[in-house]
Amino acid sequence: MNRTLETKQDRSRASPPHRSGGAKRFLSEASIDAALNRAIEHLKTGRNAAALACLRSLAAHEEERPERSNLAGLICLAANDAGSALPWFDRAIAIDPGHAQAWSNRGAALQELGRPEALACFDEALRLGLEEPTLFYNRGNLMLATQRPEAAIACYERALALRADYLDALIGRAGANKQLQCFDEALAGLDAALALEPRSDHARNNKAVLLLQRGDFEAGWELYESRWILSRTAKRALKLPVPEWEGQALEGKSILVFDEQGFGDAIQFVRFCLELAGLGADVSFFCRKSLHRGAVAKMVGI
């Protein structure tokens, strides 16, 4: 998800601002800016916890500039804590109800939390005149997630009109066309995305799914390997110090097969473990516990 950033400083997370109760205090302008800048520097080096710690000193501060609260909310989002971001965006809006970027960013936080109020925030940002590609992209994603592909395409096209090289908007528009079963348009969109960024695993993965759906298995399976990079699969999470099998002889060797798709895929394709066993391999199937007593348990040789 994209967020609007209106200053040169970046984003992360912190404790929620104190809205009522407790002693309010004022910090110097220099102290506030120093805390925000330290948080941004920590984010750049992947130290999210340190970035959040920098913001805690600002929680009880009676801020008068909405852009600072908006920035604190963005820092929360960068640290993947949309819940803590919301109070900061609320504070920015309380100071300035016409702060369109705070409305847009509040919508982004609500969208990450899966809350339907996100749409009202995006629409308020539009009503206030915000014309930023990230706003239209996020709104397009919301339309797509709620099965409104035509509206999603309109949003993605607005985003692309503002930023022609907006890779994620190209991919999103292709997804909306796929949802409409306009497969030629979807494929053309993904090709445009890959022409812009040939190494985009997001575009490669989406194109792979589309090709497989259309029956182009040879090209589709090849591109589908990009899912290993894109998603949080078992292969990446376990970080096992073992090489990937590339078709070499398996006689007398061990091989580990991952369950990394849906239940139907696992049940359908687990039969190929028997073929691996037939090649002389000692096969282990790494799968969810709920599959242990089903078709997998009845297989012989693994």
C-alpha cells in the first residue's frame, strides 16, 4: 500500500498521542524536528523499534502543526503499525480538518486494518482537492478488493495520468481487467509493467497466474517461480541451508517438498511426491497439520 508523504522526512510508528488525561507539555521546535529526523534515520537502516522509541517523547506534546502529526503517523505505517498511526492522523485532522494528505493517509491506515471507513477518508481527501497518484492507487485497491473492478480501473487510470511510470498502478489495473475477464487487456497491462521494470516479481507473479489460467502452462510455470521471492513462503521463512532441486538424479538422496498453496493445490499435487520416491529419493512432505490425516497420510513411500 502507498501512503502520501508531504515532507522530505519519512515514516514509522510510535505510542498513540495522549488525547485526554495526563499532563500536556510543550517541546521546542528543534527537539521535535530532531526526534522526527532520528526516527527517519533509524527507519532507513531497518531499525523500526528505535524509530518508534524516538516518537514516544512526542506523544504527550501539544502539537500545533498538523504536518508533524501526519509525519508521525506515516512513521507508524512504515513500521507496519497502522493501529498506532490512526491517532496521529486524527490529531493532524483535529488541528486542521482540511489537511487532505492526513485524510488520505488515515484512509491508508484504515485500509491496512481492513476497515471499511477507509473509503470515506479517501473520498474526503478527494473532496478537499488532493490530486496525488498514491491516493487514487489506494482507492483503486479498495475498489478491487470489494469486487468493483470498473471503479478500480478508473482510479488506477487517474493515478497513471498523474504518474505514467507508476508500476503498481499498472499491475493493479491489470488485476481489475482480469477480474472483468478482459484477459488480453490484463496481459497487455502486465507486459507494460514488465517493460517498465523487467525484474518486478509482483508483475511476473501476476502474469504467471494469468498465463496459467489461460492454459499457457510452459510460460506460466516458469514465471510462477517468482512467487518464492514475492511471498512469505516456507522456503523463505525457514531459511534452510539446502540447495533447490533442479532436476538432477535423486537416487539415495533426500528431498523436502513444501506445502505452500491452498488445500486443494496441496491435495492435487502431492501425488507427485510418489514420482519423486520412484526416482529413489527419500521424500519428506512439509505441510499443515490439518493435511496429516487426509490424502497425504494414505500415500505410500513418503
